[in-house]
Amino acid sequence: MTPLSVLDLSPVTTATPGSAALHNSLDLARLADRLGYTRYWLAEHHNLASIASSAPEIMIGQIAAVTTHIRVGSGGVMLVNHAPLMVAERFKVLEALFPGRIDLGLGRAPGTDPVTSYALRRRQDPREGDDFLERFQELVLLERGGLPEGHPFRSVHAVPADVALPPIWLLGSSGYSAELAAAVGMGFAFAHHFAEYDAASAMLSYREHFKPSRELTQPYAILATAAIAADNDAEAERIAASADLNFVRRAKGEYLPLASPAEAAAYPYTPIDRERIARHRERLIVGGIDSVKSRLLALIEATRADELMITTMAYDHAARRHSYELLAGAFAIAPAA
């Protein structure tokens, strides 16, 4: 059966402030570790009222410290917000403390709005356009010692120097990201939970064009998707109402904490809102566990995903826990020995 993993955004709700959301992430990670999930990745988002996950490197260390077997990583570090040397050193420290359990997932987007992005980067060397590839190359060459003679950073070494960087994953929501991951021979994670681009097209293109590297000899693709499972369809629909309203509000530029199912049920949706929800439901799988499993298996078959990474935005933390418990049972995953 396909391995299952968790992508956690640390959802903030009208009843759960950001501080409590982070503690919920620790609780969910302990559960995922006991159930036998393969990875637990933390997102990086800034200035969003519904997401508390702004510093994945800190949370990775905290979660790795309270778990035993599960790999813990970033889904991802938004490289445009950070100096490559700083990323290398932080993840070398994590790898030194938790050897063999850390993943470094890299994203191209800033994970926020343009003004906040500027606030994050304004003390850095300003560049025009997308400089992700330049930053990525610098990160890799710092690790490999491949900077050319005369380069100002040639004598710079990320410390601890005796620790290798953990596995690098390229995250994406487009064909470009898939092509880049294939060209450099690294693992690829596709963000089906928000991507407009076709998941199967990106995943199959990555596999077809993959070039082996010193880090990875065979392609490995993770499909990240959103799902809410419950004991029956009606209960799942009730829980998912919060996610529906959150999507509608974001489409209108309203970034608010996740509302309760009751508040979502009472919201005066317009016909356009209903259309938006219907489109969003093409990427959000909701239902009793049997129907959710069936749709996820169809996605796996279409994309040839090596691993499935589930993100669940629910108002009630207990409901989120239960969804992951149901998925673990349906996919027959088991804790490590």
C-alpha cells in the first residue's frame, strides 16, 4: 500500500489561537508517529490569520524531539525568503540532532502577499524577478563545495561541517517545478491541494524526464492533497463546511481564522460562492472513509505517486485527528518496529 504522510499548516480557528494551533501540531505529530505515517512536513506561510506555521525549522526541531520514527521536514522552506547559507546551517543542525529523520523541502513562492514578502526580504540584496534558481544553485554548491575559484563564498562552509544536508525535495504546483526537479535529480512533491495545474501531467512529466543524481538514482514523487475523512459522508460534509467558507473568503481577499461548521452553515453564500466551492471540491476530497479512500486511490493511479501526503484543515482538532486515524486504518499503514 502507498505510504502516507502529513502536511500540517497549523490551522488557526475562531476558537484556537495561533499558540494553541502550534501545540495541536505537536499533538498531531505524536499521533502520526504512533500510527505509522512516513513524514510530517510543516508549511511556511506569513501574515495569514488562518495559518500559524510561519517558522518550519523551529517546529521541525520541536516535533522531531517528541516523536521517534517519523521523518520531519519542511513543506516547505520558501527559499526566496532566506539566505541559502542560513537554510543550510539550520538544516545541518537539525540533521545533527535527529540523524536520518530530517527532510528539506524547498518552495519557490514567498508564501505570503507582496508587501509581507518585501518585509521578509528588504534587508537582503534586492533582485528583480524570480531568483529561486540562483538561490537553489548556491545552496547546492555550498554543500558540494562546488563554487568556482574566485567566488566570494568559496571559503564559506555551512556548519556543522561534518554533517551532510538532509535530502532535498523540490515543491511545486506547476509543470516548471516538475521539470526542474527532474533535471536536477531530486525528489518532487506536487501541491495538488491548491494547484490549478494538472497533477497527473506534472507528476508523470517528472518521472519521464528524471535524470539520476548523486542524491537520488530513481524518481520519487509525493502527491500532497487535501482530504477530510469521517465516519460517514454527512459528518464529513459538516466538518468540511469550515474549509469551504475559508476558501470562499480567501477568494474575496478575506483572510480570517477558520470558522466553525455552524458559522459556515449560516453564511449567506452567493451563486458565485457555490461555484467556487464546487471547483475547490475538485481538489478537496471529503466523505466517509470508504469514498475518500476510493478517490485517493484513483489519484495515486493517475499520478503514479510514490507517496501520498495529506493536509486536513478542520475547525475541531479532534475531528482532524480522527480523519488521520481513519486514513491510517484504510491504507493499512503500521508503526515502525
